[in-house]
Amino acid sequence: MQYEAVIGLEVHAELQTTSKMFCGCPVVDATTAEPNTAVCPVCSGMPGVLPVVNKKAVEYAIRVAVALNCQIAHTSIFARKNYFYPDLPKGYQISQYEQPLAENGVLVIDTEEGEKTIRIRRVHMEEDTGKLTHVIPEEGEPYSLVDLNRSGVSLLEIVSEPDLSTPEEVTAYASSLRDIVRTLGVNSGDMEKGVIRFEANVSIRPTGSTELGTRVEIKNLNTFRGMERAIRYELGRQAALLDSGQPVIQETLGWDETAGVTYSQRGKEEAHDYRYFPEPDLPPLVVEKEWIEEIKSQLPELPHARMQRIKTTYDL
């Protein structure tokens, strides 16, 4: 059977602010700084502390939302996204959900078939998590180290609609977004340092069908080549499953660059699994129209979206 791909992309970009999202800790280079040296009671999740929103982070987020032609909300709400993970010291992440900063944007990319418009579902702010380093010693049991220097760093999430159809289109979209955030001065674009990361939601369906297939999410892709390889592998894996009469299971996957395969990490969560509720320690974020117009007037000229023409083929 012939299949077509349906792909959406989530982009997480750390904002180049001097201090973190909700505290005064400095933002340091996570690849060179000594572990756990840029940490305070707020970003380490100590009881009784109170977060304060970083105004510069809001300004940077508005720059991106304007550049993507989004509708910017006059009032947005921060929420608690509850889940347990060792690099999340509070047991929840402060994010935005039902009332994000901006919605309904567009980004036009160049493809080999011509221009294509990719819809932006939402642009919202949140805090980053810490970083885990997994150690497998030659002797003894494996263990993990937790570095909270990155915990609480201002993070912008840009979520597309599932409008992408090929790995090449995904690269064109991702590289265009990277160009935009770099030109706006809100992110360095250093993928090798993990300051911009991609997560692909991938499914397939019979060619010509309007029904969406079961999707999987491939987490933490940080190179364009790796992202294309992961998506291409996953499209082939799903096609093989369906051709053999087996279902595609909705789950979260990792990508093994060395082996060239995706692997299961956990069952895919839905929004209700996170038990979102408004962050009680933060008031609603109110953005005045005059401030948006002031930010808009100061934006630099943006690069034209372009296609990264990588000579690759794939077979579904």
C-alpha cells in the first residue's frame, strides 16, 4: 500500500536572557560551566519560594510571535505541568497551556515544489528542565548525575500544525525557524549545545486519505541530519507495521544516532496526564498593544525562508 506522511514539529528554543525565567540566577553555558553552580532556591524547587516573570524573556517571545504572524494574547496564563522526572526538582514545570502567549501564526517555506505555508498552532513560554548525565562504569551499577544549571532557563516552544509531508520539508521549516530566532537575537542557534531542540510528531496514512494515523513523538532531535534520518526511519517502520497487519502504538520515542533506529521511551502522554492548572504564584500575564507595536518597530529584517537541499531519498 502507498502511504503519505503527516508530520508536525515542536521546537524548543532557549531564550538568550541574562537571567533565568523566574529567578535571578545567571544563564550559563551548560556545556562548559561547573555543574550546579547557577542554582538558587527558586530554580531548585525549594518550598516556599516565589517565581517572578523575566520581562526580557517576554519581549523575546513577542519578537518571535510577531515574526511568525501570530495573534498575540492580551492576557495569557502560566500553568503548572505536573510530572515526575529526576531533572525536574519541583515535580512540575511552569508552562502555558489553555491560554498561551500567541496562536495561529504562519511560516512560508521554500520546497522543491514551490512555496508552502506551514501553520503555527501556538507559541508559548515555559522554563527548561535540568540535565541528566547517564554514567555506565566498567565496574558497578550504572548511575545518573543531575545538573540544575539549565533548570529554570527561559524556554520558548513553537508548535506547528501537522502540515509537513517529507523529511526535507521538516528540515526547511526547522532551519527557517532557526534563522529567524538567530536574526531576532533571541537564540544563538547552537544546536550542538542543545539551546534549540526539535521534537517530531510523525504518522502515516493511506495516500489520499483524510483520516489521521496514530502518531508517535520523537524527542530531543538536535541536528538536521539526525532529524531527517529519524523521521525517515520512523516512516518506514510504521509502513512495515501496517503492511504486516500490526498497529502503530502511540508512544514517545528516542533516536539512536549510532544504530540509526528509533526506540521506545514511554507511552505517549495526553494533556490530562499532566493535570494542568493555573500557576497560583503568578498573576495573569498582560501584554499591552502599545508594547507589541514598539517591539515590532524594532525588529530587524528577517531572512527569507529557504530550503536546505539535501540530496536524500526515502521509500514508504
